[in-house]
Amino acid sequence: MDLKCSGIMSDNPTACLPSDSVIEAARLMKANDVGSIPVVEDNQERRLVGIVTDRDIVMRVVAEARDAKTTMVEDVMTRDLMTVGPDDDVGRVIAAMEEHQVRRILVVDGDGRLVGIIAQADIAARMEAPETTAEVVERISQP
């Protein structure tokens, strides 16, 4: 497979800041019809520092009866991220998704700035290899 990440990623994804409230992150998810929002240090440089997912909100806010209006994204975001570069081969993304059982991988440039995101759906929609998509879905979904 000789396809680069830049060829299938969704570029310039909406991001939030660590100081944003969880309610703001949830509103961004709703407005963009996504289940995760990358977290960047600031909106100018867009250096990636984490990701907040709908699951993070459920497990770390709702299940703990925290106030979503006053809980900050930095308190519930995931910091340990698997990332790739725009020039990396898509095979690396697929292998990482399978190994770490994640449905999305963030794309950063050489300076750690957020430039895109690759979701399982991007692989399904933009690759002309249905067998690869089926394999990725199966391996990511294993318990």
C-alpha cells in the first residue's frame, strides 16, 4: 500500500483548549457530529496536547457526577496519544489502530501541530480496499 496519511485524513479538524469546559467540548462534538475533539495548547500554534472523547465525558464526568460546566477538558482528556505524520504510510495507521484498538489517529506535523485526523470511517470511505476496512474493523473491535 503506497498511500500517505495526507491522502485520507480529514484536515484541519475542530479542536478545543485544555481550559475549555467539558460542556463546550460536548457542544463542539454535537455541532461537528463527531465523538472526539483534539485538544491543542492554543488556537494559533495548534500543538496537540490531548484528545477528549464522548467516552471520556461519560466515564470521567457523568459517571462521577461532576459538573460539565465547571469541569475543564484538561481534567478529563486523554494525554497518551498515538499520532502519525501526514507523509506516513496509511499502513502505519492501520497497524496502530489494530495494535492499540483505537478508532481514530491524530495527524501532526514535525513540530507536533495538529493537521488532521484519520478515523476508521476515513479508511472505509477513502480507500479502495474493502477487505482492508473489514480487517481493521474486526481487529479494532476485538475484546
